[in-house]
Amino acid sequence: MSKRMSRKVTASLVIAVAVLTQAGFTALSSVFNYPDVLNESSSVVLDRFRQHQGPVSFWFSLLAFSAAMFAPIAIGVGRLSADRWMKRSVRVGVAAAVVQTIGLLRWPILVPGFAAGARSIDPQTAADAEAHFRLAGTLVGTVVGETLGYILTAAWTVLVLTSLRSRFAGRVFVALGAVSACLIVLGVFSLLELPVIDTANFVGYILWLLWLLWMAGQLLRHHPSQRTHLAGSYESLVSD
């Protein structure tokens, strides 16, 4: 009964993350023109943020909460098998949740101060605020939240697929997860500013969310085959 409840909780969290993520990005696109607004100058971005600070901060906080929820999802999925791949996936999944949460929280925590400083009548204060905004965007946003987030999310997906293989939901499930992981990790090269990379990364995340929802459906429809747990335990014993 506890295992069945754990699967239901994990599936519910996956569905909640998918819904919250979609809602957050849709709202930010409408209110803040995100992520296209990031192609504008720092002064324009901060001005638009200041105009809609309340809703923008709220929706970024919601996205950060959604990213943090991936940690218990990684732990829940980690109970589907006991092999070494799944054990590693838990640590990687939690790390992915942490870095993405940090990257998103810069908006409600740091950016309000930058936006206020950029409005200063003192040119130097305004220039410093914009410079700090760009620095935070590069270090906290691009390096931590995005680059590490892409790598860890893709790695988690591969580790889970390596553990579960086709016995969990078939070969198409494995193929979908593998393709989404490859497209997500391409986001590491977004600094090259090639439109095809951003498009591939976006498509990768859409496919990844569909893959997660497929996993949730499998968990809710019926509990995984006992072969999954037995095979995982056997592989763990053999590896040890």
C-alpha cells in the first residue's frame, strides 16, 4: 500500500509541475513577453519588469516552486528501481531542482532591487544597477540555472531510462525520453546565439514534459511490473 501511495504521490507531483510550468510560462509570455524580452537591452528589461513587478515576480516565484518540486519527484522515481543507475539519478535530480530553483528565484529576489536602482536620477547608480542585472543574469541565470540545469536534467533522464529501460513503458517511451534529453542538453550551446539551438531546446522541454506525463500515467494506471523492482534489485546485487 505504501508503494502504491508513493507512486500516486509522484505521479500527482509530475502532473502538478507540468501544469504549473505551462501556466507560468504562458502568463510571463503574456505579461512580460518572456523570454523574448531578454533580447532587449537591460534598461528596457528592467523598465518592463518595474511596470509589471507584482505579477512578474509572482509567476517567477511559481516557476521556482515548480522547479523545486522536481526534487521529491526525483526521489519518488528513484523508488522504481534499486540499481546503481537509479540511485545516481536521485542525487542528479535533486541537484537539477536546486540549480533551476536558484536561477528562477533571482527574478523575485534580486531583480526588484536592480529595477529600482536603474530608475535612479544618478547616472552612475543606474548604470551600476544595469551592470549588476547583467552579471546576475549571466552567473545565476545562464550558468547556474540554465547551463547546469540543462546538463543535470538531461543526465537525470538518461539515468532513469538506463535503469527502467523498455520494461517500464515500452521502447517508444525510452526513445521519447532519449530524444528530449539530447535536445535539452543542446541548450548548453545557446551562447552561440543560433536560433536553431533555442528552438531545439524548447522542443526538447516540450517532449520532456510529455515524457514525464507519460510516466505519471503509467504510475497512476497500474503499478509497475514487479520485474522492474526485482530486476533493479538483482542488478544492484550484481554491481555490488
